[in-house]
Amino acid sequence: MGSTVKGSTDMSPSILGKHIRLVDRKWAIAVEQAIGNIIPGYLCSCREDERVLLEILSRCVPAQEMDYRPSVTVMKYQSKVYQNLRLPPSNFTTILSILDIDNPTVACFLIDQGRIEQRILMDSYENARRIMEKRAPPNCVATYLPNGTEMQNTNVFRCYTCRTQNPRYFVEDFAEQITRAEKDCNNIERQIQEVKEKLSETQKRVNQHQQTVTALDTTINEIKIKCGRLGKELRELQLIEAPNDSNINDCENELSEYDNRIEILQQRIKDQKSKAEMESTEYRQVLDDLTQARQRVMEKREQAEQCKTELQTCDALKENGQRAINELQKGLDDNQRKLEQHEATKKFIETKLHVQIENAQNLVKERPKEEIDVKAIRRSLDALLKFIETNKNVSHNVQQIQDRLEAVNEHLDTFGRVVDKQEKLIHKLFKAARHRGQQYKNLLESTAKLTSSCFSSFLESRNYTGEAIFDHQEGTLSLEITPRGDEVHKDTRSLSGGERSFSTVCFMLALWEVVEMPLRCLDEFDVFMDHVTRRTAMNLVLEVAREKKKQYIFLTPQDLSFLKITDDMRILRMPQPKRTLMQTNNDNDSD
């Protein structure tokens, strides 16, 4: 992907952050606040590199994460950094001065896009605010503090605080940052747990106060009823007429007894009133305590919401750290794979060298030990020269041999192209087969989950619980059913006849949910069911049939008078068989 720029060296696409180093670590958050959005981007020198890089990113980055894809910018290669820059006064420190950039093109890009030469850094918040509130220094775009706070004054003074507490790109130790984030998450989870415990304790106290208030209300009502009853008795006693008896002493004695009873009743009424007043005071006190407890509960809930917000922030930091770990792990895997390739190449070269050494040793061993006869060699050479002279004048059809050689080469090239096409086709077929196999596996798993969930929902119509377990590796299917108030049955043979029939109907309906058939039929599915189970199963089957708008046929010898006939349902009853007297007697004899 390298691209050549006229009059310069070759420049390959590169990520901007690779060429940037920070001189002083305390300005990491401030620099990320200023140019953090362009650090992860890529820089190219031609449109062809941009197109290839965008294709690679589209294959690597999922479609749902396209918003997080790094930017790609095309810029002409620069051999040196811009010289005539509009800089702030020399007593201010700029971002350009604290960055160590090893690529002049990257430095020029940051000057053009980030204006790093016009962004100054200051340690003191008071000095920065005092300077920027009056008027920004010449050629100054913004001022940054070490904690990331940004101050601007184009026409109106503005101050933006930074929410991040730790740097994202200029990090020395990722493991320490991840450990810190995990500790923060654990602390927040522990605080949430403590708040939940306090909230449960407060709720228990509120419930106790409510029970106390209810008991006091009941006591007050009882006292009022007693007071009414005593008042009624008092009025009845007052309306009693004097007896028409001549014995005055008896009347006086009876009157004195009534007086005593009235005094006792009045005393009891006073006691009850004082007791009611005392209990009403306790009731008001309980109500006050209940109101305070509710206020404390609301405060705890607000604290819990704050803790949840902090936990979400920590989760985001944890995800960022995990993403960085994944990138480092990916780089480690690439290096490991390259190392394995180099080791394999080394082993291959060593093996080849060993074979060549063995061949050389064999040649050395086969070398004759005696001295070579020069005369014999000269005789052999003369014989070869004579043979060459003899066959020199023999004519051969060279043109025919060359034509045949070209035809064979052309045929070989054609056959090679056919083989290449077939190999590409086979590769595509293997890829399509793997894709279809994965799709079929996903479809199989989703179908099994849908069948199991439908089976469970149909069983709940009679308060049953259960599930259908599919084992695609072993090719088995098992049903686990728990009737009401019973234990789990992993074998349907341990169920009663009605329970087994009802579970079979539920499983058949669950299978129908994933099988698209226009015609569906059930034969005598309610034979072994009791009346309640038959009614539930029939209503369930009819409800499913109305929802799916399919053609359903049900055969049953049972009575269907309990069903409500609708327009989309039709019942056909077969007539009773005609029996003769002889057949009836024979049936009775056989019985």
C-alpha cells in the first residue's frame, strides 16, 4: 500500500498516534482533550491508499460499529514541518512544543487540522482565567489545564470542564488502569449492595410501623364500639320506669344498685377515653416515625441512582480497557504467528541443508579411491567427439518439433487456467458450504429454543412446567415435565394417561409453531384425559388454530357439547351404527 510522492521518499498509510510522543506526562489529559478525536485516525498520501484502507476497515469493523471506525485522511507528503507559523507569544507553552513528532507529514497535518501551534498550556487555573477573561493572547485558540479544562474567548468567554480522569491514549501501563477500573467497579458494587441492605432494613421497619398503626386502629375501633355499647346501656337504664310496688325499700335498694352500676360504667368510660387518648398520641408518634422513614428511603434511593450512574461510567471505562487489551492481544497473536512462520521456515531450511550435506557426503564417499587414468578418459572423449561428428549431419525437422512444443505448452497453459478456475470454484463451494452449515446450525438452535419455549408456554395453561431438551450431537430429544404439586418427570412413561396425553398435545402444538404446513390433523388426542384436562386441551388447540389461520382437522370420540360454536369452526358428527337384534345379542354374549 505504499504510494510514491514526486520528489520525496515513499510513504505508507500510518496511524497518527504511532508518530506522536508526549514529552511531559502531566499534559496527557489536556492533549487528548484538544486533539483526541484525530489521534486514532489514519493518514495517506494518495486516493488509492485511502480506497484500499477503507476496504480493509469495512471488512474488519462490524456493520453495527461503523460509527466507531477511525477516520482516513489524504494529505500530500511533506519533507519538513511548516516554518512560517503564527505562534502565540514566546512566554506561553504550546501543544506543538511538548509533542515529539517523528514524521513531518503528521506534524503538518496536526497543525492544519488541530491547530496545535495555537493551543497553549497553563498550570494555574486563576492565571488562565484572568488572562482569557480579558482577552485571548494573539494567535491563541484555546487554553488547557493539566486536568483537561478548556478555556476559549473568541467573542464570549467559555470554560469547559473535562469529565475524564485518566488518559486514554498516552498511557504507560494498561494493566494498572484496568486494575484501577475494576477496583472502582467493585467499590461501587459494594456500595450498591450496602444501600440495598439498608433499604431492605428500612422497608422492614416501615412494615413494622404499618402493622403497629393497623393494630392501634383496631384497638381504637374496639374502644369506640365499647363506648357506644356502654352509652346505650346507660340510656336504657335511665329510661327504666320505677316499679309500681308498694315496697319503697326494695325500690330504693334497686335504685341505689342502678346508681352504683352507672358510676362504675362512667368510671369505665373515663378509663377507656384516657386510654384512647394515650394510644392516639402513640399513633401520631408512629406516623411521624413512618414519615421520617419514608424520607430516608427516598434519600437512599437517590444515593442508589447516583451509584448506578457511577457504575455505568466505570463499565464504560472497563469496556475501553478491555478493547485496548484485545488490540494488544491481537498484536501479540500476530507476532506469535509470524514467529511460528519464521521457525517453520528455519526448520525447512535446516532440513534442506541437512539433506544437501548428506548428498555431498554420499558423493564424497562414492569418489573413487584409486588414481584416475588420463589415457582412458582421453579415449572416452575421442569416442564422444567421433559420435558427435557422425550424427552431426543427421537432419531433424526442427520446425515440427518447435510447433509441437508450442502446442503442448499452449495446451498446458489452458489446462492450468482450467485447474485454477476449478480450484477457485471449489474454494467458493467450500466457503458457501461452511456458511450454509453455520446458518443451518444457527437455525437448528433457534428452532430448538423456539420449540422449547412454546412447549413451556402451552404447559402453563394447566400450571404445568417443563421444557424440551434437544441434543443435536447425540440426536436425542427428552421432555422434562412437572405437573402441579408433583416432582420432575424426565420420562413421560411415569406420567398418568391424561397428563401424558396433555403433554403430547402441547409438544405437538410446539412443533407446529416451527413447521409451516397448510393442513394439520390430530386423531383421538383426548381419549385418556379427564373432563377438566380435555376442556383445557381443546380450548388450547382451538386458540392456536384461530391464531395461525390454518386448516385443522381433529378426530375424537368424545362429547363436544361444551364447545362454543363459531363461524370459523365446523363439527361433523357421524351417525350411530345400525345394529340388528342378532348383533346385539351376540355383543351381549361376547361381553
